[in-house]
Amino acid sequence: MPEKPNSIFQAGDYKLSNCEIISYRLAKSGTEPFRMDIKPILASIELEESIFHNSIIGKLQVNDAQDIRTILPITGLERLQLKFSTPGLPGINAVANEGHPFYIYAIDTVRQNQNADRAQLYDILFCSKEAYYNDMRKVSKAYTGKLEDAVEDIYTNRKYLNSSKPLFYEPTRTNTKIVIPNLKPIDAIRMIGDSCVSGLYQNAGYLFYENAVGYHFRSYESLLAVGGATARPAKWKYQPQIQNIRAGRLDPEGGPGPGTKDVIKDLHSVHSWKFEKSVDILQNFKAGAYSNRMIQYDPFYKIIATNDYDYAADFYNHFHTEHSDGYKTAVKTPLPNAKFDNTNRPVSQESLQKVMLKSNTSKVHDKKEFISHYATTQKRVSQHQLMTKNILSITAPGNSVIHAGDIITFDMPLYRPIGDNLRPESNPHYAGRYLVIAIQHTISMEQGKYEILIKAVKDSVRHPFMAEKNSFPLVSPGYKGINVYDSDKAILSRLAFKDKKGPGLGDR
């Protein structure tokens, strides 16, 4: 009985439907571009999405015994059709008429295959078409009105990014005029994003990134919540466990077969995990994550105004990775409610951690609204910093339905001794919900295995840290100023005494 293409035998299986280079030159027919199927020479595929990247990027490693990079040739003007998935699930579809092919932009690390005299190994690097247009075009234009309309023009305009992919945008509540000063299209969009205030959230600052379903122009908070009303449901649940090897089949076409329950369980397991940049409070201080001060100068009215941002006080105004029955929470901050040393106040009230100076010329565009940096910059620098710390890295069986920007859960255990046959407790703070900030898909043809590397972040804790209203500075000796010249006099006296007695052990 032939294998069904949408059947999965075990976690890590993959379905590679298409991997084809489309040349810039025509085939012999003269009506269609020349195509070459490179599946037979593939050694591995890597594809990466990130909410901090301008586009999807990837790499193919090939074992080439026909020197196709010369014969084809590969020049940087070739397109790549690529389609793969976890069997039975949606996946990456970059095939013409169904999706949007990538462009091959580089050949890297060409070397001889040590196991075959007349073969070579090399990497084919590819990216989205928009990365090409971004490096070839500039935007010099003024936009008036809703900022999402300006982004849509830059995104679709043939003079700029010239994209036809879906654009998932979050409406803003800003109605202003913004001037783009000769910037690359994506830099222009990021400049606009820095000034955006969300239509439904008190959030500020927008991301612009691509994943397998399209481009996204939206705030962090829109990734964490739905419609401004409740926490966004998690897309996938992970927990550490030992994988089993079994003869079972998950078959969406023919119904579940033997071992289905175990295969599904394996797809929710992780091979390994680790934390990166788990705690770094000094870096957070420098970035102004917990507190910062904004000084704004209005040259029209000759006014200087100052505003201090308090992360702890602002925490409840926003949705975070963790929630309270779907609603916002005031107590699950990753910064404990405690006073620091003998200051008798929390570090979130130390506003000189980061000081920023901005111009606030309210009459620069006549009656158009001017975007205050109080409403954007202060919150944005805090949120961005905390979304780049406490990063969880998970290696797991291939799963083509998870994308950058999704919510997952990870049931991290509490690592401490337990009794026999007892289930480990979940970590009270670091188990729970995470935002996927990046994902790398890797398919190894040699091993016949599909894996993903997920990087996810948590900007809150599952259960609150214990609060402490009192301050307990450690007792230490009181201040004492010491004049180093007085210390030097004592040293000089000892040296003079030794000179009188003559040289001894340990002398100069």
C-alpha cells in the first residue's frame, strides 16, 4: 500500500513538495523560464523567521556533482520555489501561483566534498523579494493622516517595496503628518512604526516583520491580546519529556491509526531547552527598561517639559505574556515589588537610569496632531528591552504551523528533589506563556529529520514574586574618608626605617 503524503509516522517527519531554482533566462521553448529541481542534491534546508528581521531568510546546503552554480548559472537573479511542511499540517509555501518564491542572493562556503572527488558542497542563501527592493529604493515623501495608510503605500507602491503579499496591520489612533527623509522603504516603515500609538491598546511603537503567512505591522501588545479585550490563546503547548520510537501513524486523510496519541504527545515535547540572558538588571537599567526620563523642548512656545516613566506603575495598563483569567494583571511583573537598599523606594522610580532629550514642536505641521514622545518613546524603549531578555530557546520536533509572533506555552519543571513516582512541579515563575520572537526550521536529508529551534520571550511571571514593603539594607561600616597622602607617609616612614637597618627579605 503506497504511503499517504499527509501521514506522519513519528515526530520529526516532513513533507518536501518542491525545491526548484527558476533561472532568469528562458528555457529552450522560449516561453517559460528555465527550471531546475534541486531536491536530489539537497543536504539540508534552513529557514528563519523573526519579529526583528526585515524578511524571511534561509539557506540550502547542496552536494553538487554537476556544478549547477556554473552551468545554470546562479548569479543572484534566480528565484527559489520551496514548499515543505509537517505531514498533514500547513507549512511553508513559496511556490508561484500559491505563494511567493524567494530570491537567491548569495553562494557561500564552496568546498570540495571529501567523500567524492568530482563533487562540491556549498550553501545557497535566499531571502524574500522585498529585501531586494528595500536595498534598491529610497522613500522621500510626506504623508498626512493615518500612519497605517503611509505604511500601506510604501509596502505596495511599485516605486518602493512593491509587495503583493498579505499585510496584517494594526490600526493606529494617530492623525498626523510625517516626512520621510530619503530612507530605504523598510527604514521608513520602522520610522513610522516608532511614532505609532495603537488604536485599541495603550501600547506604543510598532513592529514590522515577515513570517510564512505575510508581513505584519503591529504592536507587541496585539500579539499578546485579542481585540483589546482578552489574552491571545496559545497556539501550541510544549513540555520536556522523553520521546518514544514507535510504529504509529497520524493520518488526517484516513483517520487516526495505532500510536496516534503518542505521536501527538511527541509533537508537544522538546529535545532540549535553555535560557539566554535570563537576568541582567544592569543592562535593563542602561536601556531604561524600568524607569527613564524624557525631556522635551518646544521651540515654538519656548517650553521645556519633563516626564518620568515608572514601569511598575504602568504595568497594569498593558497586556503581557501572562494574564489573570484573560485580563490584564498588575502583579505579575518580572520586577519584584521591593525597595532597593537604603533608597526607600523601588528601582522603577529611579528615573535617571536613562535620560532622553527630544524636540516637541507642536506647531510644526499646523493643525495636524504632533506625536508626543511621552506617549511613544518612553514605553517603547522599556518594552523593547524587556522583549529581548529572558529568552527561552527550545529545540523540538519539526512543526510547520508555528510562526514568529505566535504564543506558545512551556511547562518548565521546578528542578528540585522529589519523591519516587511523583510528577515534577511546574516552575511557579517561568513556566507558562511565551511569545515566539524567532523560529528556525531545519530539515536534514541525511538524517531524514525535521527540527525547529524556537526563541521565545516572557515579559511577566506565571505567579507573582513575593512583595516586600519594607527595606532591609545590610549593616555595614560607616563612611570613612582616607587621605592617600597620609597612607603614603606611613609607607615612607617604614621604608626609611628599613634603609637604616639595611636590606632585608621582601625589600624593594
